[in-house]
Amino acid sequence: MTKLPHDGFVRFHAYLDPVNQWVMGRGTEYRNGVGMTVLRPLASYNDLSTVWGVYYVNDTQFKLRCADSPQIFLANNTRDDAMRLVSEQNSHGQSALFTIDDLDPSPWFALNNVDKSRVADISQSFMVNNRYVISFPWNGGDNQKWRAEVVPRTW
């Protein structure tokens, strides 16, 4: 079972194009404490905008916070829309808890919402900078598979 480092930092790599190292990151636009989660090429964004802090609330469920903005966390949507980055005060009941389901071949996994009804998904299976990472029901597509890279804290 994949276990992310407790109170550690990770970068999520997309399976869809592992050679070019596309990663999940935070979008640059925020309004009233809300932003979007996007796909980024690691070669251009090897910085804290693509690093997530992992905070376990129990053995299997965790929250993901932006490494460079720890007051902002990743939240699931109930629509086929970009996963939101929200502050605690602007969460409006959006679920911020995640779980992992391992996939074959290892180390790839599905990043699920807490009830496993939706996973992190690359919108329309299209790799381009700032493409939304959405919350979508599991269909087994390569655009729904991720792996974690542990990022040592150097800041």
C-alpha cells in the first residue's frame, strides 16, 4: 500500500506522459482565497508551486496543502470541474480529505476523494501547461494515474 510521508512533502507525477514529467501544481490565479489545480511541466516549474504538504488525519485519510502557501489546501469538487485550492474559511464544505488506491504497475495509484467516488484526473487526457486537474469518477484511464515523489524540505 502506498503511504505518503506523514507531515512530509511530495510532488505528484502524471502517468499519462511520464517521460516529460508532468506534475500537479497550483494555478497562479487566486481570488478571495480560491484557486485551481493545474498540470505543470516539471522542467519549467521545479519549485514550490508543484509541492504538496501531506497531513494525515488517520491511517488512510490525509489533506494536501500547498507547500508555499500552507493556509491553502486541495479540495475535491462534486462536479467535473477543476479541483479547487481553498483556504479554510473559503472551503464551504468542500471535501479536503484524500485516500490512495494502489494500481498495477506499482508505484502508480489513484488519488481518491474520501468516499472514493472521484479521483484526480487530467482534463480531456491532454498534456499542456495549466491544463486543469479535475475531480472525475474512476474509469481506469491513464489520465487518472499518479505517483508520488518525496521532496526533501530545503526551504
